[in-house]
Amino acid sequence: MKKAIMFTSVFFLSLLMQSACIHSSDSLTASLLSGESCQNKLCISIEDFAKAKMIEENKYYKIVYSDNMYYYCIINKDSDVVKSEGPFNKQPRISIVDGLVKVTLQAGTGLGTQWGFFYDTNDNVFSQIFQCIYDQCDGKVAVGGMNKVIVRDIFDESQYYKGITSFNESFSEMVEPITGVRFLNDGKSIEVLYLAGDNYQKVIEIIDLD
């Protein structure tokens, strides 16, 4: 992670005034990566950001807190705001992983209620929105599905896609039997943790990726 760069409040506020928009939770998924400007949308006022509390900042993102709600913006390598969203009643989680900006939000409890996306600062491109992000490595992401794990290229599934639905043990009858997935061997395999059988036995299974 590169050293955080501080922007002046005037510069930051002017950027946000240009591009920060409020979306309802119902329309968030559809509008998050639309690339639309604030035109014909309810924009966050400069006064709100002037009094907002800075929660976290980095060269490529900022998270602020105002009136019991959270807002964030993503900044490209030219210091331009390329995406901003809010309000959220839970704090967005933003980090730099493998040179990418990773944004996740938790809508409820459990990994199944988590959604997120990635932003490539070098190519200035966004991934699609993923639900239940387990892990990422070397340009691939492992995400959850209904009793399955999907491993795919973060930005282009035509480059790599593998849906894993067959496991050694039968899943326990529950909403989310898969409790964790992580990449191993520099992304050549994954480790899947899940609960199996009537006694909810913890199983660890290693699966090689093609």
C-alpha cells in the first residue's frame, strides 16, 4: 500500500460536489457501476461533507461519517473521483489488495449478505458486483453461490471461470454450509471449509484449479 496522500479540504469538497450521489439501497446494485454523473440525482451537499468526520483515507479512497451515515469515494491515479456512494448505515470496508481497490459492504449477518467490487487503478476499470467474496489472488476471486464456490478472473470471466459444485462430503442442511475459502499455492488451488452431515462436522478440502 502506498503512503497515504492528504488532499486539502477545498480540493476534496470540490471533487465530491462534482460526483457524490445518494442512492437508495433498492437501486444501489443497479446504479453502483453505471458511471452516471449526479445529473438528475440527489447529490450530497458541500455543507454535509464540510462537517463530515474523516474515518479513513488513502491515495485511492476516502470514507467519511456524517449525520450517523457513511459515505465513500474512490480516486484514480490522476487524483480524480471516479466513484462515490452513500449514505450507508454500516461502514464500507475498503482496502488495497494485490494492487486493486477492494470495496465491500455488509447488508446483514453472514457472508451471504456481503457484496463488493474491485477497481483497477492502473487500467481505470471496475469489476462487476460480487456477492460473498471469500478471497482473491493473482487476478482471480473466489465468491460464494448456492452450495458452490465460483473462482473467476476478477474483471473478465472469459479469461478464467470455474464453478465448483462437487465436494467429498455432503453439506449439512443449512443456509451457508461453506464457511470459508482461501487461495493456496499462489492461486493454483483453493482450500474450502464447510460443515458436513447431520452432526455439522468441520471439513477442510483442497481443490486444484485448472
